[in-house]
Amino acid sequence: MKFRKKPVVIEATQWFKHGDHPLVEVYPTDGEEENKGWIVTLEGGHIVTPGDWIITGVVGETYPCKPDIFEMTYEAVDGNS
């Protein structure tokens, strides 16, 4: 069987640096990975790298998505600036 995702509207913010999204924390590092962030999701913690999208899903869950996957999966909704 094949399935298609139902059309749902999500909110997303592209993350480049600390301060771009309130739920992305500073990634614990020894200095080598200072451009990485950390976000806690329903599945546990995930590393966030510059350019990743932070998605808020249909029930308020938050998770990161790589830019290439985001581009293949989502398109802008009319009314976006």
C-alpha cells in the first residue's frame, strides 16, 4: 500500500544561530562545535545545525528537519511574507 500525507499547515523557523528559535539550546561542547544547537523532541534530544528548520507540528510537538528534506516535503502557504 502507498499513502500520501494529509495536507496540514505547520509552523517552521529556519535556524542559523542561537536566538533564532526559543527552544534550541546551546549544544554542550568543548569549543569545536560552537555553531550547533540542541532541541528536545518527543523522541529525545537532537542536534541542530545552521540551516535546519525547526518545525512545530499539528499537536504542538517540535522537531528539526534538514533543509533538503524540508524543501521536498513542504511549500509555503498563501499569505506568508
